[in-house]
Amino acid sequence: MARRTFSLHTVPGLIACGLVAGAVLAVAVIGWRLVLLARGAIEVMPDEPEASSAAGEPQPDLRERSLLIPVKGVAPASLTDNFNDARAGGLRVHHALDIMATRGTPVLAVEDGRIVRLHHGGAGGITVYQLDGSGRYGYYYAHLERYADGLAEGQKVTRGDVLGYVGTTGNAPPNAPHLHFAIYEVADPKRPWRGRPIDPFPLWR
Ligand SMILES: [Zn+2]
């Protein structure tokens, strides 16, 4: 009986060779990507800001800035502190301030700075990442209905500029429009979505 061999001259042989070549190529591509990831050459940007260290209270330098409440027409007395609330069934801590408002209410820049990221996806929905002028603090605005017309990454903004409008994108309940607003002390300027979470609520007491 003739020994069975895979030959490129037979159809099954061709198919087998194609499958093997495809598998080798896939492993090589995935492997190389993993190597790049491990080296930090490819940046995986998260949907939400990443905490680089334990959360904290605002320091005097942040208090001195007199940040604007980022939703038009909202009075300090109507704010409720929900920074330490459990989220995702207790899997994580909120680390932000939810500001309830009517859908479509303008969302305002809390201070001068620059838009560093516009991201649509994940729990935050339509989001804006802003850095202050010095790059020390990052501000994250989430669940927007939409962006302000023409808003772009890299754009400079002034305190009070409209960034977008209150909505329920992402995981916000459809019947409870609000702005999810977070402050974080940036750990690495190259990763302006990552830092130490700061409770915004004490700034407006
Ligand atoms: Zn929230």
C-alpha cells in the first residue's frame, strides 16, 4: 500500500498547506502584537479613565481654580456626592460626580485647557477628555447626547465653552439624563486618560 503523503499536486494537499500557512501567519501576527503590547509600543486606550493610584480629595491648587460646575444652570446646593458609590454590582467604585439635568442641557468646560480625546463607546457613551493648561489635571465628561458642533481633539477650550449636551449614551438609564463628571490627577502626560481619581464634589461645597 502506498504511503499517504501531502502533495501540492493534490487538492487535499493544497488545502492542507493553505490551512497550515494561514495558521502560522495568524500565530505570527498575534504573537508580534502581543510582544508590542508587552513592550508598550501599542497603547490600549480604555473606554473610561484609568485609576493609577488610590482616590483622593482635591488639593488646594485645584480648589484655588474655582472650577465651573460643568452643567449650565446647576446650583451647588443641588449636587449630591456619589463619588464613593458602588458601581457594576459592587465590582468598582464610581469615582465621579453624577450631575442630573434635563436632556440637552449644555455641558461646559470647567476651566481653560485642551481637548485631548473624544471617545464614543463603553459605559461612558459619548465622552470628552480635557486637560488643564498645565496638563496636571484631566477632566472627563460622559453620557453626552452629542458633542458641540465642531468640537475636535487638540482644540483649545476656555472655561465655560460648550463641549456638548447632557444625554444618556453609554450605560446611563434612559429616563435619568445626567453628566458623569470625573477629575483625575494625570500620572503620565503621554496617557492623559489615566491618573489619580479626585472627588469633584468638595470643590463646590
Ligand atoms: Zn456616573
